Amino acid sequence: MKAIIPVAGIGTRLRPHTHTAPKALIQVAGKPILGHILDELKPIGISEVVLVTGYMGDRVKDYVEEAHNDLDATYVDQEERKGLGHAIHLTADSIDDEPVLIILGDTIVTADFSSFVRGERTLIGVKEVDDPSRFGIVEVEDGEVKSLVEKPDVPPSNLAIVGLYYVVNTPLLFECLSRVIDEDIKTKGEYQLTDALILMLERGEKMGTFAVEGWHDCGLPETLLATNRYLLERSGGNGGDHPGSVVIQPSSIDETAVIENSIVGPYVSVAAGSQVRFSVVRDSILNVNSKVERSLLTESLIGEGAVVKGSYRRLNVGDSSEIEIVG
């Protein structure tokens, strides 16, 4: 069985960070978003992945080949972003007539994947939400999916589609995706996977749902920080030995990071090559090769290669920036 992971999104809501890095490679809880997703596949025996790339696709490829070279990865370029259904349709030539797992590349889902991929029917990952009009929604009757609708004005239920799909009948999936595109069936201006699944239901395909434990959005600075907190709580973090400094768990400190005369944590992720000196940092993410000196930071995102010097602040600093606060 293969997994399809669409990672072509630009990530406009995470700018300025996504001006210089693809959204899937933004750090959270010690590794890129994509790294968390790929790590979920290995325990269930998936060693082949098809990644739909676009924006900064070369960086995604470089990361996968360096950090996950045990995976057999195929890359499909989505030159023009026309929706999730279009992205999945592009992978048709890379998928055999066998079940496939589809995972969105910008959302971290915590679930028992081993149970999810053992079914003999198509399963859709769902979670109850308070505002179902913001999501694709599933209506269930007697354990079977009765209907699907994308961001409805009047939701038929509060079961939101979380971006995790196990599809058994892949030939029918791609047949329905082709119909969606050939007949220009769009929802909210895009070709949606949900519309192809609706066509599958109309053709008699049986579908069920699978309740996920956690659904963690990484699309906004505040939700990225919330996901960072959740994942660090779940893992317990790691700190290493930093004489003269205090690391408060849960935090994740890369072994190549330098922590000097500082207090770091709780809920801090410090990526490779980063430096924290004479500072107090809590509830923040420091991306690769960033530097924080003589500062007090909280609820902050510091981009790759960014330098921050100064006093107590809440910051959202993009890559290769330098900020010095005096007084």
C-alpha cells in the first residue's frame, strides 16, 4: 500500500515564514510538519509515498531524501493549484489498483493508523467540531456514510473531515476524479476530493468513518504554537545537557543547538544550529540556524537564520531577519 501526501500549498497564512520555506517544512515540536506525518507511516508498514509538490518542491524533495531516505518516494508536480481533488488526480499513474492512504501534508493527525488501514471498505477520518460550516462534513447513518458536503451553509452533522482517507477502490476513485475534472465540477472554485467521494457513493461504494484522537492545524501562527504544545506534552520532550542553563520540559532542543546562560521552556522547540544566549524563552518555536540573544520571548515564531536581540516581546519573525530592541 502507498500513501499520497499533497504538499503543494503556499501557506499564505504562515507568512513571512513561507516566503522562504514550504509550509510542510515549518518546524513544530522538534521536526518539520512533514516529518511528523512520514514518521506515522513507518510503524504501519508503508514504505512508498507519492508526494504532490509545487511551491518550493525541490526543498521538500531534498528534505525527504536526506531525513527519510528509507522511504521510496515519488514526486508529482502540481504546477497550478486547483484543489485537493486535482492534486490527487495527478497521482493516477503512480498508484496501482490497491488500497491507498491519503494524508494532507499541512495537518498533523494523531490516530491509531494500524486500525485505520486494515478495513475492507473506504474509511474517512473524522472529528466532532463546534463549527462544522468551516469544514467538509460527513453524515452517517447506521455506521455507513450517507452523504458528504464541503463547507456547508447548513451542516447535516458536526463530523468534520480531517484530511485522512483510506480508499480501497482506487480505480473507482480515479475514475470519479477524472469525471470531476472533465465535467468541471467545482466547489468553492476548486476541484475537491469530497466531490469525487460523493460520486463514489452514488456508484454504490460503501464507506465508513474513523474517529481520530487529535487533529492539529498548522496553518496559523497561533495554531502552530498550540500544536507544538500538544506534541511536546505527548512526547515529553527532550532537552540534552546544557551546563549553566535550565531547560524546562516539555521542550525539544536539537543536539546541535547551543543554549548558554538561559532558561528555555516549557513548550519550546529549538531547531538544528540555533543559538539561545542570555535569554528566557517559553512557548515558542525557533527554526533552523536562528539566534536569540539577551531577550525574553513568549508565544513567538523565529524563522530560519533570523537574529533577535533585545527585551521581552512576542514576535513572528521571518527567515533571515535581524531584530535588535534597545531600551
